Amino acid sequence: MAWNNLFLYAQTPAYVTTIKICALRVQFQPDDNLLTTGNGLFMVDSVTTDPYAIDPAPHNKQYFEDQITAAANYFKKVSKGRLLIEGDVFPAEEYGAFQLPKPMGDYNPNTTDEEINKGISQLFVDAIQAADQSGAVDFTQYDLVVVFHAGVGRDVELGYDPTPQDIPSLYLSKSFLQNALGPAFDGVPVNNGQTKIFNGILLP
């Protein structure tokens, strides 16, 4: 269920549905790979001064809370108040992020579709595990996990892509993850096995 697919909830009968989002900020091992955008880390130590810039830095906790607020305002409006979005951003520190074990390029080798899907699925699993190992997230309190990663999404094809190892933005269903990681995939166990994460969203 990507952001736009949440609109489906607006077509339900006239009762209020609330979706609670668990937003995880994750960053990669630092690198100087010219085939990815940035160095694998969030831009938190700079401030964008261009008044027309899209998604200006710093990309701190407040930045991602504002993204959730924007989504909440949109879906509340188009659903006529029937779909409410709530969310918490982790880690709790203003400039914190969960650390992934690999650089960005390892998660998108830019080879075959199968290898790319496997890489981005592993990114999702690694992000969930990193957050769970911190002990800071009670996943049982949420309906949807959104992984916000450092870098730029590989989402526009203009014929020439100077950074082909950026990470695509997408919704990862259980079937997608099983196809990518193998049929034995049965969710990512979290909170000491109390629950499992079967799907979620990857966004830059």
C-alpha cells in the first residue's frame, strides 16, 4: 500500500478508519560511489537556502514528521474525514538514523530485475532488523511500516541515469518479498517474536 493506494480506504462506507504508520529513518554505510546520489547518509548538518528547493535539508526527525502530516492532511481531505493517518518517526533523536550494514550500491546492483528486487527486499529486512535490535520500536502498535532511507529515489526515467544504483520507491508486499528472497520468507520477526512484518513501503 503506497501513499496513493491509501485512497482506496476513502471508498469504504461512512465510518472513520485510522492507519498508524511506523516511520523508520535508515542510512547506509558511507561511500563515494558515483553511481548513487549522496554519500549514503542523511543531510542533517546543512540547511538548504534555495527558497524553491524541493525537500530542503536538514532531513531530521521534524522533516519526516512533516511528511506524515502532509499525507494525513491529504487523505483526510479526499476521504472527507473518513481516513485518518497518524505516525511516529524513529529513532527518537532529532538527527538519528538506524544504520544499515551495507552501502547503498549493494542494495541495488543495477544488474537484472531479479537481483535488484532481491537487494531492495534485503534493504527492507535490514531496516526492520536494525530498528528492532535497538529496542526502541514496538511494532505491534502500528498498521504500516515506512522505511525512509537516505539518498534519492530512482523513480524517473529520462533515458540517461547518471546514478543507476539509487533505490527505487515502492510498496513491498509479502508476495514480492517471497519472490525476491525465496518462498521460505514468512515475515520479519520483531519484538522478541511477538509479531512479524510482512510488507511495507520504501521511500527516499
